[in-house]
Amino acid sequence: MERYSYGMVGLGVMGRNLLYNIADNGFSIAGFDLDEQKIKELQEGATSEMKVKGIGSLEDFVSALESPRKIILMVPAGKPVDAVLESITPLLSKGDIVIDAGNSYFEDTNRRIADLASKDLHFMGMGVSGGEKGARTGPSIMPGGDLEAFHQLKPMLEAIAAKVDNEACTAYMGKGSAGNYVKMVHNGIEYAIMQLISEAYDLLKRGTNLNNDQLYEVFKEWNNGEMNSFLIEITRDIFQQKDSLTDQYLLDQILDKAGAKGTGKWTSEQAMEIGVSIPTIDIAVTSRILSAYKDERVKASQLYPKKEISNPENIDLFIKEVGDALFLASLISYAQGLALLVKASEEYHFEIPLKDVVKIWRGGCIIRSVLLEKFYTAYTKDPNLSNILLDQEIAAIVKEKMDSLRKTAAFAVSNGISSLGLQTALGYFDAYTTEYLPINLIQAQRDYFGAHTYQRIDREGVFHTSWQSANS
């Protein structure tokens, strides 16, 4: 029987595209799926140069792989992953490697690592970002966990990953479930930037009455400069997409209710769990939830009608300010996510290399941006930087654009245009850069009603006061 170097379980669009990418780079690979149609599509889409085989029997699939077997799972997170592992692990041998390339929750990955280790099998969690196109042509790949297994996979991963300056957008993300954790935070940042872009769009559309053609030109100009990124690029293109059903612009026919698959919520929950402030990511999750209240929002808009928007006098200046505000708020969103990775690395002993994280995010992934080059420089200088906002060069960028963020947020507030993302980015920055916050009053209140104690600024120790009522 002909043997294959790699195996892929799950031949949906992502699995099939990643499999073709592996085959394009000279590696032989077998694919398994219970759906015969997917196996047929795999075979029909493969070129004559690819060494690819679709198999519908799990036993035959495992038997067709070289030893040690290297099997990638591209199936939905949660119970489907456990179901595959339950079926496939009895067929594996000591030293075989299983890689979960889906968006699995990091604690699930920890459990699976321990379970397969007890069976002398290697298990790795590996984040993959870039969508269907990225999987096919070069994604950003975030493997973590078993270092021995990673070294066996490294040549293949570096071959199929996106390239920036001839460097592969993949690297070892750390111990345990670090790969899944990094991908989770990546997705949280993605939520935040998408929310901020939608607010910038709303401000330009309602604040200056720009049409889709004009919005296309604005985003085109932004993407040609310092804001060059995947999300700005695709937003530019969205403005030009016509609807085949109505011959109108498609964007204007889409209902304003956002979907979510859970990774943004996981990021927020994790930040709360280990005590990291990520309000712009949090509000992006909340905004998607709020969007689902469509019927209530329609009723509320009738009960609380908005005043007429006061358009800015200088449209060109306003567009520039909105762009600078979007750039800075996005930078602050990255800062929040990266700060979460710093704390999580300590909390869970991941040993996440922040320099490599931002390096591999520069290409292939959904949050790729030229801004990440500046982050890479910052972490190269100081790998232990706790927050990217503490870097001198980043601080210079922030100072240059801060006035635009304040003006844009003020315009939105004064005109009743929702700008939760911009406001939380600004609020986070103001709190983070304030030496003395009014939390002393909160501590006094907590001690007053609950004897929770407090610390003092003039001496060491923990204190409690028997507070005296003003009416006593």
C-alpha cells in the first residue's frame, strides 16, 4: 500500500484547502471524511502533481499513513473533536502525532494533551488564521504544546505558511495549549478591529453622507498607507460589491445583526478570569449581542428619536481624523490583546514569545497589518514588554493621533452616533495613563459597607476603619 506523510481528518472547505496547500508544497497527504461527496470533491480538485488520496474508512486512512503518523484534525471545536479522538486513538501507535487545527478552547486542549500522553501519543493545539483563501495559499499558523512533535512538523508548517520578507508566518507559541490561546486572543482582537471599522464606516456615512463609491475611495486610500491591513482591504472591496438579486450595493441589503462563533466571548471571559482589562474587545462582543435586539432597537429608535446630525464643516479634515482615530483605536485593541497574552503566559506557564506572535501575525491572518512591524520592533528591543503602549516609538504614534481620537469620539457622542468601540479604546487609554484613579473612593466604600479593608499611600499594611455616618 502507498504511504502518505500526512493525514487530514475533515474535508470541508478549510480542511480541503489546507490539504491542497500541503500537497502543493511537495508533501503527500491522505484525507478522511465520512461524507463520500467531500472525498469526491477532494479528488476532483487535486492536480496531477499532487500526491493526494481521499479515504472513507478510518481504519484504511490510518493504515495509509507513514509512521510516526501525523494527523491534522480540521473539524468543529468541542464534541466533534472528542468524537474523532475516541474513534482514532485506538488505531494509533506510540509516537504518533495528532494536531487539532480548529478553534478549540484551550482548556479542552489541555485535557486532550494529558489524555493522549497517557497513551504515548503526541497531541498539539494549532491555531490557523486566514480563512478559506489563507488555508489554500498561506495562512498564519500558531502551533503550541509538544515541542518534540513541533520539530517534526516544522518543515511542513514553514512551507505552507504565509511569507513576509521570505520568513514563514509560523513559530512555536509556547507550552501546553498556547497555540489555541494565542489564536483565541487573535480572534478577540479581530472582533475589536471589526467593530471599530464598522463605527468608522457609520461616522463617514451618517456624519458626512458619503456614498459607497466615496467610501470605497476613502478605504482605498487608507489601505495604501499606514493603515494597510487585511480588514481594511476587504472593507474597501465590500463597498463595490453589487447585489445579484436587486442590482443595488450588497452592503445596503444586509441586515444589521451580527453572528459570532464564541471565540470573542472566550477572550473576554479569560481576561476577567485572570484579571486583564480588555474593554474594547469586551464591547465588540457586547455590540454583536446588542445587534441581535433588532426588534427592540426599532421600537427604541421610535421612542427616542435622534436629533439631526451636524455635519462637520471640513469634510476632508473629518475623514482624516476618523482614519487616525480608527488607526489609534485599533492599536489600543492590539495592546489589550497582547497584554492578555503576557498575563496568560505567566498564569498558565505558556512561555509565549510575544516577538514571534506579532511576527507571524504580519501575514496570512485576518488581523495582519503593517502596524505589526512596529510591534515586532518593540518586542525585539524588549521581549518582556508588559504593554505595547509602554514602548517609546509606539508612544510617539499614540501622541500624534490622540487628538483625532478625542475629536472623533466627541463628534459621535454629540451627534448620537453609537461609538462604543472608539469610546472604550479612549477610556482604556485615559485610565491606563492616569497615575491616580478615583478607585480610592471605591475602596473606601467597600470598607464602609463590607469591611473589605484598604491600603494606604503613606505607609505599608492593610487597614480597616469603623466609618462614621454623617447623620449619627
